[in-house]
Amino acid sequence: MDLDKHRTPAPYEGGEGCLTTLVRIPVRIVVLVLVLPVRMIWDLLVAGGRLVERVLLRPLGRALEWLYDQVLTPVGRALAWLTVALLVWPWVGLWRYVVVPAVRYRVVVPLVWLYGAVLTPFGHGLRWVYGKLLVPAVTGLITFLLVWPAVGVWRYVLKPLGIAVDWLVTHLLVLPLARVYRYVLTPLGHGIAWMFLMAGKGIAATGRGLRTAVVWLVMSLLVLPLAWVYRRILAPGGREIAAAFGVAWRIAGFISRAVGRALAWLAWHLVGAPVTWVYRAVFTPVGHFVRDAVWAPVKRAALEAGRAARGAFASARETLRTARRDAWRALVGPPQVTDARELEGSAARTLGRTTTVPSAAPAPEISLLADKTVERG
């Protein structure tokens, strides 16, 4: 087992009093007895997890990666190409060369003509009728029937009535209430506030005395005893228990490591060495034979099959491209390409031409630049 290595901890110096000296050794023995099985189980789980990761998870991950790279990726690419070739390209051609022209010339162009030639003049006419005839007529009617009567009622009825009501409320209600508030309620309120202030000061003085007494009782009967218990009993005991757990965990680690080494030695001499000998003496020669006699021919056959499949896919792709090009030529006709060399130069047959004009003089087979080069040489 691969366990943590720690040096023996320094002896712990307890706090004040004799309690730490009396309980230190028994507490450490009890904690060691309780912690040792937990530490051994923990070390066993750690070693088992590392063994599973090294023996099972890593090879499984490599196998899955090889399967993904060598099998799933090529198959996925082939399926994607087949899907595109069988499903996407026909629909794209149908959309591009059938649906789009039909919609453009059967639907869009008539709708554009209808909008520009019919709907736009009709809308302009409706806007002119609304702006020049309907709006002024409705505005004048509303002004004559609603606005002018409302203005007359406000100016000659409601406004004088409001002024009269305002004068009556001010002289009969507001001014008497203001005098009552100023000369009666304000002095009475000041007197009541002064009485409550004096009573509050007396109650505050009494409350401060009661609070001081309650604080003294709580400090004397509760806080000081609890502080003494915590400082003299709980704190030293807690420190000793924590230190005992630390020491016991380290000692259990040493014991667990010794037990693990012994078990590893027994496992190697009882299982590991025989299995290693069998692997080297039996399985290795058999594996070499299988690799050379079986796996190598199968691998070569698989490579040849892969090359043949790639060639077949390339031929199918070229066939599809040729069929698509022929279909396009059948729809729009062959491209009109003229050779520029046929339009200039001599009409007679030359090195760059295959046609011959009977009445034209033959052009020279060698250029003048080549003649000058030969003469200089």
C-alpha cells in the first residue's frame, strides 16, 4: 500500500492544570483503538482505487479512444457523406432550380406589380380623402357640438360658482379652525408633551438601575462560571482530544503501512511471481505467434479493403459530379466557348491550329525570334 509518510510528532505540552496529564495517555490509547480500523480501511480503499485506475480504467480508456478514432470516426464520415449525397443535395437542387424560380416568377412578380400598379394609387387616394375631406369635417363638427358649449358652461356658470364657494369655505370654516388651532390646541399640546417628557426621564433613570442590576446578576451567576468551565475543563480536554486524534492517525498510518507491505510481499510470492512466470514463458510466445501468423494478414486484408472502399467512394463521387454536370447542361445548354487563337494570326494552318484555308498563304513554322536566336548562335 502507498501510504503517507510522516515523522513521529513532537510530544504535546498540555495547558495549565493536572487534567491534561491525567487524561492524555488513556485518551490517546482509546483514540488509537478507534482510529486504527478506519485508517486501514481508508488506505485499503486508496490502494484499490489506484489499482483499478491503473489496471482497468486506463486500458479501457485507450480502447475506447482507439475505437472512436479507427472505427466510429470513419463510419461517421461515410454516413455523413451518404446523408448529404442522398438527402441534402437533391433538396438543394430542387429548391434552387425549381422552387425559387417558380415562386419568383409565379408569385413575387405578380404581387409586386399588384402593389405598385393597384394598391399604391388606391392608398394615396384614401390618404387624400382622409386628409382633405374627412378630418376637417369631423374637427368642425366636434368643435361646434362639444367644445364651444363646454367653454360657455365653464366661463359663465362653473367659474363664478367656484369663486362663491371658495369665499364661503374660507370665511366660515378655514379661518375659525385656524384660530382654534393657534390659541387652544397648540398650548394644550405643549403642556401634554412637557408632562410626557418628565415622565419618560423618570422611567429612563429607573430602567438604567434595573439594567445594571440584571447585568451584574447575569455576569456573576452565568457568564463567569461558564467561562471558568470552558477555560479549565473544555479547552484543555478539546486540545488533548484533537492532539490524540492526530497522533493516532499517524501511528495508524505506520501500522497500516507495515501491514500493507507484509500483504504485498505475500501477494507477490504467492500470486505475482507465478503469474509473471506464466506470462513470460507461455503467453508471450503465444502472443507473438498470433501477432505474426494471424493479426498481420488480417490487418493487411483490412487495409486493402479500406483502399478498395475509398476507391469505390471516389468513383461514386466522380459519377455523381458527372451526372450533375450533364443534368445542368441538359437544362441550360452547353457553354459557348470560343478559342481566341482562331480569331487572330494567319488563316493558314500553323503549329497551333488544325484548320486549313485553301486560298491563304501558309504562315512560317518558326517564329522570327527563333531565327534571330539561331543566327546569333
